[in-house]
Amino acid sequence: MGRSRGAGGAGRGSEDFESDKVAGGGLLDRRLFLGGALGGATAGGAVLSGTTAAEAEALAVPSWMKTPGSTFLGYGQPAKQEAKVVRTFAGQPNSPGTGAARTPHHLLAGTITPNGLHFERSHNGIPDIDPDAHRLLVHGMVRRPLVFTLEALARYPMESQTAFIECGGNSGLLHGEKPAQGNFQALHGLVSCAEWTGVRVKTLLAEAGVDPKASWVYAEGADAAGMSRSVPLSKMMDDAMIALYQNGERVRPSNGYPMRLLLPGFEGNMQVKWLRRLKVTDAPVMARDETSKYTLLLESGKSQQFFFPIEAKSLITHPSPGLTMRGKGLYQISGLAWSGNGLISKVEVSADGGKSWALAQLLGPILPRSLTRFRMPWSWDGGPAMLMSRATDQTGYVQPTRAKLLAERGARAQYHFNGIACWAVSDKGEVSHVYA
Ligand SMILES: Nc1nc2c(c(=O)[nH]1)N[C@H]1C(S)=C(S)[C@@H](COP(=O)(O)O)O[C@H]1N2
Ligand SMILES: [Mo]
């Protein structure tokens, strides 16, 4: 194998990787990046043939080493040079807070989304909630209705769990007849991942005493949309959480401050933000967002209602549109995979439009219902290529091709698009969205 080569990593051309090839289009063995075999390889799609030791000059002393640095900040900010790493959004003319702001995954690495970049989907803006005046009511089919202040809630045992949230409408443009032109953020930016900390819903329900005949819980938000959904009691008694913290700090206003419902792996819409009420019932309430919206319109004209877990999905973040390739050579293909049904067990990558596939490397920690990072070494020959990724989760479910998904559901389903997506790389190194 290539890994046993004695030569140093830096400066080799693509032709050197012949023995590492594992699939068409120049995909290389995923183990190539292990064990320091490629000391010179850099992340983010940079070519390996960078500066070699022989070319390096003595470092000059830059201006910023000649004067004291700036002072402290109460709340840290990203480097000013990174000002382009922002969410993109389009509000609606008469209601600027209605719509979505999308995560720039093509400019991020790792698996945890910084709080300021977590996507946001809001149906009528971000309410300005006074945390001391906010109440959470637990009532309905319970022995003892309960009302919690934020302070009372924070006295219950807290837990943390990492979970992605994905809007049911993410990637929805891929239902379209022609491949929509946009970058990763525009097409797929409605998914993010955080470590959430809070109180399990089952702890509160146990205290309230659930009627054995109950089977659903209605959750309502304190925003002007009063957005609400019905959630199966089984999920509420499992890993559902009232999240108070997001990546260690209080949940951001845009994501539900001072408390949101977290339903790991379930459709984003059900994870009610600014949570103010849980009503235990024996049937779904047929709220607006589970009837007129968030149902999948099938070819037959019938709609599929209550599509809970997000099925396995993966997407390549690097390269992707807007990230230009700088000439042939060794690249790192990198992307994200997730499943609402548990762990990602493998991701395969194709560079020839799905003709051949090879296993990507999964980077730990691999957590259930969380974004999982994969990467794959790729020797680009400078010609046209078609990059795709395909995830399999612990249940054995394999991410379907777009054609299979549409054959099963039709093209009007609008929500839960998890088909395989494809980026075309041109011989100029430009990346664009295509259908394979
Ligand atoms: N109260 C309330 N909860 C809500 C919404 C809302 O508009 N109001 N939007 C829902 C939708 S459609 C999604 S996809 C997720 C998005 O969560 P995020 O904004 O924290 O990313 O919140 C859900 N919870
Ligand atoms: Mo959503």
C-alpha cells in the first residue's frame, strides 16, 4: 500500500498515488490520511504540492509582532477577516422574521455548529421573552398539572446530548425538474448540530403523572406564530428534552430562548422553540403545521402525515460550489452525514457520478442522531468529475438515489428530501450542482 512508502508527503503529483486508487475518478484509499503518511496534506481541499522544506525561507518578523495586541472582550467574536462566514437569509416583505437563515457549512469544519451560525427557521420572528415571566405548563391527561418557572426547571437533573436539527424543507429544491443552482448553504443550509443541555421531558411527565390512556403530547411555542405540534408520547418518554443550553451557553433567542423542545432525530418543525405548554392527550391535535404543512404530498394525491425521524443522508461540503479547485493534485473530499435513526455506520463516495464507490473515513466521535464528518482522499486529474456521497445508518438503511426517492414519493413531496446529491467539477475546477 501507498502508506508504506518511505518518501516524504509533500510535493508529490497525482500520478504518485496509482497504487492507492480504490475507485474510478481518482478516489484513494481512505487510510491514506492516517498515521501521518502524508505529513504535508492540508485540510479544506488544498493541494498537497505546497511549499517544500527546500523552498522555505527564514520567517520575517511581521508587523503584529512589533506592537502589543488588542484588549479583552466581554463576549468573544470571530476574527474580522472571517466576516463572510455568516448565515444567509431572506425574510418576507411584510414579516421580516418569517423564513429561514442558513448555515454556511461550506465554510465550516468539524460537526458542531457555532451558535451564531446555527440555522434558524421561524414562522413569525423571534419573540423577546422575559425569562423571569416565562412559564412552562404541563397539563392535559395528567394527575397533577404543573407550571414551571425557568428557575424551577433548572433545579431538575440536567443532561447533555449532541443532536442535529434539520428542517423538513432542507434540500427541498432537489425535488425540482432541473438542478437548482446555488451553493451548499442555499441548497442544504437548514441543518445544524449542537450539544444541548437540559431536563428530560420524561422527568417532568413522571412528576405530573401521565394517564395510562394517553398517547400524544401537544407542544406549543410562545412566539407570535404560536407554532405547535403533536408529538408521540413514546418519544417524550424516551430522549426528548427541554433544552436550556446550546453548546454550553443559554439557548440563543433565535433557537428558542429560554427553552425549546429537543426531539433528537425528528423533523425540525416538531422541536418547538420558546416552549410554553405541553398538553398530554390521546390523539394528535391536527395543528396547522402537521396538516396544511409538513406532510408529504404523494403521487397518488394522498399525503403522508407524521413523518418523524429524518432518514439517513449525507452531503459533500468540500469541494462544493464557490470553492474553487486550484489545479490537479491531491484533495480531501469532506462532508457530513446524519440519521435520525441512530448512528451513521458508513459513508461511500463516488467521483464518477455513481459508477463506482469507495468507503470514506468517518471521523470520531461518531454520535447517534448527530452530524458525522467523513473524508476521502482524492487525486483529481484535472478533468471533469462528479462527486457524490451515500450514507448507511445502523439500521442498514441506505441513502437512496434521487431517482429512487422520486419514484417512491413523486416530485411533489416537498419535505424530507434525503436523496443522493451530486456536485460536478469542471476541467476549470468550478463546482456546480447537477443531477447524476
Ligand atoms: N415556536 C416555534 N417553534 C419552532 C418554529 C417556529 O417558527 N416557532 N420553527 C420550527 C421549524 S420549521 C424548524 S425547522 C425548527 C428550527 O430550529 P432552529 O431555528 O433552532 O434551527 O424549529 C421549529 N420550532
Ligand atoms: Mo422546518
